[in-house]
Amino acid sequence: MQLGVNVPNFGPGTDPGVLRDWARITEGLGYDLLMVSDHVVVTPDVAERYPEPFHEPFTTLSWLAGVTTRVRLGTTVLVLPYRHPLLVARMAGNLSRLSGGRLVLGVGVGWARQEFDALGVPFTARGRLTDEYLATLRDAWRTAAEDGAAPIPLWIGGHSPAALRRAVSFGDAWHPLRLPLARMSEVLADHALPGFAPRIALRLTGAPGDDPERPAGVGSIDQILDDLDRLRLLGAETVVLDPYHGDPDETRRPHAAWRALTEVATHWRTAS
């Protein structure tokens, strides 16, 4: 099982130097995947959790591809209805080719109603548009593959019945975000999904947590390693660790996240 990191590409502490450090540390620690988030217009509903500066994901990943050599690069998740699908197909295809086939495209329907309004995209049609755009992406990439382009893994975010249907119809993996282990286990037992690549929290605590509702990835190092092992047994090909916990000021203090990532990477290699 591979491990990835969700890197904050937003917030007051995220300047180009910090982004470069995130990429180099992620790759240097041996993680397999670096992922970033997506917003186009930082409307008030977005800014509460993900304030400016917000670095556009394709631009950011293209730049980070140039300062890394091995780590895969991805989106968790690209809000698919925000951009014309042929534009997404072109940008993703170019980024994949320029990075040596390292792109993973995670997509979702989005949630920020004000942002949809600002972009002139009907919020209530976002599910239908996502289905249409996924079909267009697949058709465009099928044509590109005939010309020798590398396949781009497509991960489908969300956990609604519609999202699970999309994962089966269009995806290479189901990519749930911060779901409890029990919930992910239930879904996997009930659905024949094409693959499994969850994103979980990462928060190391000084003592083991005893809350029965403890989120995966939160607790002592032994608890987090056990969470990863349980996800591996559930069939996860990749698990993405998310060290951001909702406070934008965290982006000014990345060293705490880097220490947690170092500890997990060190113990995971030893345990594996």
C-alpha cells in the first residue's frame, strides 16, 4: 500500500517557498503521492476554511512537478463542474505528459454554492454535469491513449449513492474523504468498487485516544499505524494523509505537520 500527503495549497502561510518545501519533504520522506485541493473563486463560504492565497491546482502541480522527480501528483479533489471538460482533459493530459505520467486526477461534484454562483454554474445541476464531464474525459483520454498517451488514474470523491455509482461507472478508485473506518468498511462490503484510495486525517496525540468515534488517522502513532494496516486489509491501494485541520493559521506553522509525517513515514517503513 502506498502513502500520500494532502499538501495545503491555500492560506496565509502558503507562499511559493513553503509549497516547494512541502513537495521536497514529501518526496524526501518517501511518500508516494502529493495532492492539492481545488477552488477557483474564494467566496465567503470557501474563505472560512480555505482562505487566500489559493493556488490553482493544475498550475501548482505543474510547478511542483519541476521541483520533484519521483512523487506522484494529484488533486483531492478537483471540482469537475467548474471547468469545461475538454479544458480539464487538455490540462490533465499535458501535466501527465510533462511530469512523466505522474498525475492522479481525483474529482468531485463540489459543495460551495456561492462559488458555483460566482462561476455561473448551476449548483443543483452539479451531479448531472459531473456525470457528463466524466464521460467526456474518458472519451478524450481514450483518443489520446490511441496516440500513446499514458493513462491517467481517475479517483472519484464523495460517498453518496450517486458518488459510488460514478466510481463504478467512471473511476479507477473510490476516494472518500475523512470517513470513519467503520463507514468505509460498510461501503466496501456493499459495493463492488473498482479500487479504494481514501484520504484520512493526520493528527498525532501524546496519548492514545479512547473515543469510540475516533477518526482514522487521529491518535497515538500506534493507533495511526493500526488504522493504516486496517485500511490495507480493506484493500486500499493508496492512503492520503491530511495534516490540515481547518485552522488557516496552521499554514503558518508547517513544521508540526512535517514532524508528524516524518514519524509516520519512519514507523510505517519499519512496520512494513
